[in-house]
Amino acid sequence: MTDSSLKAGPIVGPEMGMPIPSESDKGAFKRLMTNRSFRNMWIGQTISGVGDWLVIGLLIAVVGTLAPGSSVAIAGIMVAKIVPSLLIGSVLGVLVDRFDRRRLMIACDVINGILCLGLVGASASNTLSAGAALAIIYTVTFLMEICNILFVPAKNALIPMIVEERDLTAANGLSYTTQQVSMIIGLVASGAIVSVFGMFLKAIIAANVPLLSAAVASQPGLIGPQGGIVLDSMSFMLSAALVATIHVRRNERTENALDLRLIGRDVVESWQILRDQKPLRGFLISVGFGILGGGALISVGLVYVQQSLVGGIPFLDLVPPLQRVAAQGPQTFMLVFLALGTFAGAVLVPRFARTMTLERLFVIGVWGFGLAMLGFAASSLYWLAALFGAAAGFLLAEVTIAGNTYVAETVADESRGRIFAALESIIRIGILASMLLTAPLGDFLGGVVRSAVLSSGGAAAGVYLTGPRMTLMFAAFVVLCAAVYAGIAIDWRSDNPHRGASDE
């Protein structure tokens, strides 16, 4: 490994001044769509992403059936997704830099596709006990998450190798947009997707296609949740086929990827990179604490929406289908606002990056995210909280895009994968820590408030500072502390991008 991996200089060219917008910059999305390698990777990511979110909802229902009323059993799914980052995240990051990233992505997709079939077997089997079926589901989820920890950093590290430098921010924005679109489709349209697939299978049975109709008819469970899991398996296989078409500017790699001594050395070098580059270290620490606080939007925010908000969305009655969704699931509908905000941010933030440094975008985004969370926590009206939720999503997109592009531009290719893997691990660990800390805190504070109000003869229903609201305000304070740290650790006031990334 060369010394350049320890103090990687920016790859933004000899000019270190503010980026100057040009007519060519404005065609970034058009150029990306005509870039066959990026386009195919993006399509594959979208398809497999929808399948992922589809299966998350289906697995929760399956686990709920296997262990009725057990919140611990459902939480086990999230624990299985987080534990790999805690145990082997740093080693997996090194593998991203030692193997051909395109082939690694293909292998991860194929393995995930096969593992999905294991989920079908566990959820459909009548011979397994509930405990055995849950063990299989958790194990498969654990193994699939290992593949995801490898796939996402490999994809992020590969983007600079398949797009032009001037299109890098737009490419990161489009990639991030894909995650949000996938989440919206997977969450909101999961029932419709499974129903359409079931209708397709019924049509095959009715058509009496030789062999195929009999095979489908012998698996009636496919016309239901198991069919959604099969769709996820197919989405991974299609993603693998699309990734196989990517053409990458290859770098010569002479070291043996399977040499455990070199892998151990690379793990140590990963920490040296973070030690030597203060802005990069500040970025990762800020993300970690930002996620620690921001995760409360999910773990506590959904309870807060149900208990503390009143009213609806003005003019929503003009769109009856959306009104029905909002009335039946106000919590899920709030997630849609969060996702729509991130979608808007992913589209607009690359435009801001033409005239603003990545450091400034990142720090402003963390500050704005904390303030949006505070506004969300202080709201009592549903529509006002929804606006703050959308703003939080927008600013979260700003933080993510600026951060991913910063890593891509300031870290050398031979160590870029492990830094992205460290970022993914920090995000997952931050989410887990947020769930473990904020949810119990919300329950505890809620109990304290109810006891205090009832003991004084008041009515708990009229209390403004409820447990969930106080927890969200505390979580917003954690995010704002992360913003203060980011402002100190990162030179965001300078008009010279990435100054200090290579000089420390």
C-alpha cells in the first residue's frame, strides 16, 4: 500500500478555489443517464432497493405471526442487521479495497438472492418450530447484512471510477435519491406489489402452462408474503446482471487479497487515516452523533405522531387515495414526508454544490437537520410537523451527499472502500444506539410525566411536554452538539474546498 492512502490529496484538480458553475455542469444528470455503466448500476440499485424495503415489511409480519405480541422478536430483525457492523465492519471494509469491487458487488447480489430463498423456506415451512424458523430468519438476515456492508461501500467507492469528476456530486445525489425512492415504493406500495405478483401467478395457473402452472400451484404461499420475498430474490439477481455490464477504469493491484497479514495491516492503516486527517475524522464523528440523535425520528417519532399531533393535511381531501392512506396510517404517512424531503434534497443539493464547498454544505446541513428536528418536536399540528419532517429529510440528504462526495474526492482509491465501510458501520451503530437509548428514554419520561400530572390532579391528555416530545427535543440537542463539533473540526468557512485534507 502506498503512502498516498494515508494522506490522500484531493482529486479536484490544481485549482483550489470555489467551484465555478458552467453550462457543462448543468447537464450532469443527462450525462449520467447516457453513461451506460452508471445507468445500469443505478437501475439495479433501484430494483433491489425496492425489494429490500418490501421484504422488511413482510418479515415484520412473518415474525409477528411466529411470535405473536413479542416486540423482542421483531426487534431481533434490526439487531441481526446491526451486529455485523459491530463485530467485523472494519475487516469487511478492507475487503472492499482488496477485491475487484464490481465482482464483489455481483457476488453480494447473487448471495443475497440465494439467501432470500432461505427466508421463503423458513416462513413457509410447516415442519419447523417457531423458534427454529426465527433462528433461520435472524441468521439469514445477519448474512445478508454482511453482503450489504460490502456492497454499499463498494458501490460508493466505484462511482468515482465510472463517472466524470464534474458529475460526481450529481451521481452521489442520484444514488441517494434511489435509496429514498426505493423506500417510498417499498413502504407505501408493498401491498400493491405483492397483489400484482399474486395476480400474475394466478394467471399462470389458469393458463395451464406445461410444468410451470403445476409448479406454481404446488406453492400456494407464493400468492402472499412469500411471493414478495421471491420478488426480492429476483431483484438481486437482476441487479447482479446489470452490475456485470459496468465498465470500470481498472487500477493495478499486485497484493494478495487473501493475505490475512496484509488485511490486518490495512485495518490498522484505516485507523491511521482517520487519525491523520482531522476533517475526515470530524466528518465521521459528526455523522455518528447526528445519527444517534436523528434516529429518534423513527424510534420515538412514530409514537409522538400518534400521541401528540392533531389535525390533518390541508387540501389532502382533494386526493382521496392519499387521504385514505393518511387516515389509516398517520405514522407511515409521516415517513413519506421524510422520504419526499430527502428526494427533493437529492435532486437540489448537487445544484448548491456548484457554488458552495462540500464542507460548508455538510456543516450547514447538520445544523439545519438539528433545527428541523427541534421544530418537529415542538409542533402540535400534524401538517406543521410534516413540513418539519420534510425539511429534516432534505437536510439529511444534504449531509449525506456532501459527505459521500467529500470522501470520494479526498480519499485515495486504494483506501476509499474501507472509509465508506467505516461510514456505513457508524450509521448502523448509530441507529442501533439510538433505538436502544431513545425509545426507553421516551417510555421512562412519559411515565414520569403521567405520574406527576395524575398525582397533582391534572389530566395527562392535556400535557404539552410529553415523554416522546421531551425525548425528541433531547435528540435534537444531540444533533446540534454534533453540528457544533463539525463546525470546529471542519474548515467550512474557507472558500478553498478540502483545505487541510492533504496537508495535515
